[in-house]
Amino acid sequence: ADVKKGFSVSVYAKAQDNADKNHLGIVATRFQDNETGFRIKYRSFENADRFYVHIGKEGEYAEITKDSCLNRWCHYAFTYNPNGKVLMYLNGELVKEFKTEKNLILENEINLGHEISVNLDWFIGEITDVRIYEGVLSKKEINELSQKIK
């Protein structure tokens, strides 16, 4: 993807084990100590779960209902605008907006189900329909993508 045009990421995942409360990396183009690329992860906590997006040096999370994506398909998506604006979507709904660096560098390597090099845990569950788009998808386009699996 040409980051000067922005990009969007869309993925379906069904987490099937939260017992370890570990970082369940869904899709990534970076490692833990790397400041380029992006990663999407799901993490379970005692009272709520979190959907994380890290892009470049910045990262944010949206708290989601406890176990709302455990043992059921969820659609995770985000858009990156070259001005640094990031929009995070869960199941077609905007859940968070944040700013990150401009002119982000993307890595060529994509990791599915394995988030970071120092964490040897793999995503426990299923991942399907991973897509990376050149350009910033609209809310309507994200919503349409989220309707494919329910």
C-alpha cells in the first residue's frame, strides 16, 4: 500500500481462549520494539476486553464488552489517513479515533496470529478474510465489510 494515499485494514477473527489473558495478536506488520508498521490485537481482562491498534509509535485501545468477541466472529478494522488520523472500527461501528505519525512506513512482512517476536503465544481461534486496502475506506465501506460474517 502507498502510505501517501493512506490505507485500511480489515480482518475477521474469533478468539477461542482467554484463560491466559495474553496478547492475542491477530495481524501485524511489526514487532514489539519496532516503531514502524501496524498491529491489531484482542486482549481479555477480568471486567472488559480490549481491541488494540498500534500504528508507528502510537497505539490505542477501545474497551469492549467482556467476552463479546470470545467464541464468536468479530470484524476488526482501522483506517490510516496520511495526516496521521486513525479510525478504529469493531463490527462496523467506530469505537476510537486517535492521531499517530504522518508518513508512516509499512513493513513488507505480515504476521497472522502471532503478534510480536518476544511473545511466543499464538492466537487461539480462527482468523479469516484479512485485507489491506490502499486508501482510506469510508464508514459505509467498513460497515459493508463487517456484514460478511455474522
